[in-house]
Amino acid sequence: MANTDDTSKTQSQLEQAIETERARLLQVHSVLHCLYEVLLYAEGEETTTYAEAAHLAAMLIDDVVGQLDPVRLRPMIAAIQRSSRLEGRYAPPEPQSLTSGSKDNDNAVKEPGLPSPYYH
């Protein structure tokens, strides 16, 4: 059960970190959009070129923000969570000492810590 709690906590932290960075990217997008508008109507020979560069940067950021949308990421996060649960289910048991277990068939070849169902 602790593994599930750790996975949920990690998932929540990941989602929170993504959302925080997404919000920051949206702020940068807004600044670049304002810069685009100012440069587009400013006087000067190269202001239009700078405005287009700011606009391109804003559009690239907008694409990244879209890729980081929680609705888009949730299926990927759920798949990772399912995978970690499966790995936990099939993880090898805790190693036990070689001296533990039954005394019968001491000469039998066995995995350490795994009692054989065939030797009683």
C-alpha cells in the first residue's frame, strides 16, 4: 500500500510542477505578445522583424503550453502509474538468508529466500 501512496504523491508532485511551469510559460507568452504589439506599431526599419520574432517565440511557447495540458498528459501519467503498479506486483520478494526455510533436502538447489513448493 505504501508503494501506491508514494506513486500517488509523486504523481501529484509531477502534476503540480507541470502546472506551475505551464503558468510561467503563459506569463512569458503574454509578455511576448505585448512586445509583438508594441514593436509592430513602433517606428523604425527593423521593428517589424523584431515583432515577427517576438510573435514566433510566443507561438512556440503556446505550442509547448498546449503539449503540457493536463488533459493531454493525464493518460500518459496514468500509464506510468499502471506500469509502476505492475512492476511492484512482480517485484522479487525480499531476500532471506540461506539458512532459513526447511531443513529437508538441504542438498536441493533453490533460490535464496524462495521456498520451493516441490520440497516439503
